[in-house]
Amino acid sequence: MALVLYNSLSRRKETFEPLDPKRVRIYVCGPTVYDRAHIGNARAVVVFDVLYRLLRDTFGAEHVRYVRNITDIDDKIIAASRESGEPIASLTERMTCLFHDDMASLGALPPDEEPRATKCVEEMKAMIARLLEKGCAYVADGHVLFAVAAAPHYGELSKKSRAELIDGARVEVAPYKRDPADFVLWKPSTPDLPGWDSPWGRGRPGWHIECSAMSEAYLGDTFDIHGGGVDLIFPHHENELAQSTCAHEGRPFARFWVHNGFLTADGRKMSKSLGNIRTVRELLDEDLNPGLRRGGEAIRLALLSTHYREPLDWTQEKLRQAHTSLFRFYAALARGRRPQASDAASGPSEVRDALDDDLNTPLALARLHELATSVNRLHEEDRYDERERAQTLLLAGGQLMGLLGSDPEEWLRGAQRGDAVLVDQLIADRAAARKTRNFAAADKIRARLLDLEIVLEDHPDGTTTWRRKM
């Protein structure tokens, strides 16, 4: 089937057909590099990494251009620099490197281009100048502002009413604005702040103009897909759409707008005030169980276990389930000869069809489980040729989603070492509970082990052994 994506602009699924199949273009809003990436940031990176892989598989890697920017000048960066005392250039460079490390640990491919805002200020000034020439912007009190009245379709992307648009812009309401919804393209900088010379005085660009200028520079006036989190629809993407369309004399900007849903933690919104923001590095460094480091691959699978447009609630249990799934997949791949993904012309049709249907990763993962079941059944029936074919499809399907890239035997040895420490402790806890006749606690421990696909075997002499359920 053809690739179908939900377009936030039309609010419906549409068949994706690029402007030029030889040059498929996608732009995704990248990080503002003032702190470590949290798991919500990671969700967007992983979602669009899957889309990037799918586009490369469909049109050929040489025909897809993926651009994701780095915002390295922003009020949050300035505030973080002041608080820590670290110079802005040092802070942004360090955080950019850490971001790259964290996303690589999740199996995310690097984009084809990764422009930094500070390296594209001239392009931003040029776009602002064009908007002024066209009467779509104005200078007031040292600022350059976009006039929303110049964009007749303003609000089309977010589907917000006039009152909602004004409410959303209220944080920037100033007496020099002609309209409360007008937004900043250029703002003045005092001598102690970062700034660049311009026809409107020394200053720095507004956030929205950054992405419009960078996407134009690397992808042209009109491109195929613009992505980001649902929280960016308004005001960021709405403002990008308005200023880019006006700067390009009404030509379309992005044909498809794709947005991933919010992420919560244990049912609550992640926030500093609640103290529940989880960075990718924290999750990577913590122990899933004694002796086993939590892998980036398990984090990736957990992020893909919910459809990208749906809210995702991050829990410890979700991560445990992801690790259990990975164990099952790698155990199936380890049976007999290790298959090569290149043995399959492409990913299995069942997995591919699920991903083509608006990146339905939960269904694609279910298809991988079905393939693992087939591998195990065919192995037990001594049907080795068919088993190897199923293993090849399992591997190809997983790698299409950025999974199953490790050597199965090595992965399993690491998992078993961690399991041995955890299981031995749980068996001891269960024995203690049984000794005190706390059978409810003992049953809970057995149930937890079953969730991890660990089967306990009690022996007449009072000892307990365990094995993996296959």
C-alpha cells in the first residue's frame, strides 16, 4: 500500500506523494540546546527517525533530504548561561554534543543537514527584509514585527478562533504592536546580550523566523513534510506558515504537517515543578534491574509502543515490557544460523503495511511478535528453512523501525547476566515471603517474573530454579 500520513493542516489522512520522488524533503524542528534532552524530546526524534527510514526505504536513501535544526540562540539559553556562568557558545556546543550522543543511543540516524540558527542569521535578516518590502511586517520601538493581518489564512493550521489567537499571543502583547497577535521577527539586544548588526539596529532573531529561514535555505520555498511535537502547532508552526507564505508571494510552504502527541510521566504532565522530568541520560544510566543497564533500544521500543499521534504515558512498566519484547525478538533471532536483513528484498509486508498506515508502530510491533512466534514454532517443528525465512523477515522488519541492530547472542548474554542478578534476588524475596506464610506477596513476585517471561520451578528439596519462557 502507499504511504498515508495524517496531515494536521487538513485534519485527515492523505496519501503521501512527494513533489519530486528524486528529492523528497522533510524538515523537523530540533532542540533548543540549553539543557539535556528529556524523554519528551526523544519521542519526536524517534518518531521522525522512523518516518525518515520509511521514506529512505521507499524512495531510496539518496533521494531523501532530512533537515533538523539546532536552536542555539534563545532566551532560555541566555537564562541558562547566566545561571551557570558558562559562556553561551560553550554551553550550546556542549549541549549539542550531548544531544547527539543521547539520540545516537536511541538508534536515531543523523539528519542529512543540521543547520544552527547562529550560522543562518544572514538568511533570517534577508527574509525579514523581504517581509518588510511586501508590507507584511513593520518596525516599532526597535523591534520588527510580523503583521498577522497580512496573512488572510492565519489560524488555518491550529484551527484557532481570533480570540484564541490573541490569547495565545498575550505573553508578547506590547503597546507598540498594531495587533495583539502580531509576533516578533527581530528584537533589540543590549550590549550584554548576544546580537548581530542589522538595518533595524543590533539585535537577534525571533524564534519563529529561524525555522522559516533555515527550511528555505536547505529545502526551498515549498517542501514535502514539516514535523514536530503537537505543542509546536501554535504559535510556532502557525507563525512559520504565515511568514513563509507571505515571504514566498503566496506559494505553499509545507504540504504535509505531521505532529507527534504529548508525553506524560506516570499520568502527570512532565514539569520541573513536579520534579518528574526524565532526561534520556538519566534513563540510560539507571538500572532496569541490578546488573543490567537500561538500553537505548528498550527506550526506543517503548516510545514506539504507542501510536505517535496519541498521548504516551511514560512508566517503568512500559520500559520493562519493552525489554521483555526485545528479549523475545533476539531469542528468536538466535535460533540456528543468524539471518541477514539483506537476505530480504525489503521489510515484511505486514510490518511495512502497518508503517505505511500513518506510522502505526504498535501494529508493526505486533507483527514482529507474530513473526517471533512463527520462528519458535518452525524451529520446534524442525522446519529450518522456513524458520530462517521467518527470522530474516523478523530482522528486516525490526531494522526498518530502527530495532534489532545488535548481535543476538551478545545481546542475550548481557540480558541474561542482568536477569540472573534480578531473578536470584526475587527468588530470595519469594522464599522469605513463603517462610512467613505471606503467600500473597509470594504470588505477586511469581507474577512479576512471569511478566518478564521467567518461569519458576519449585523442587521437593525446597530449592527453586528458573528458566526463560519461550
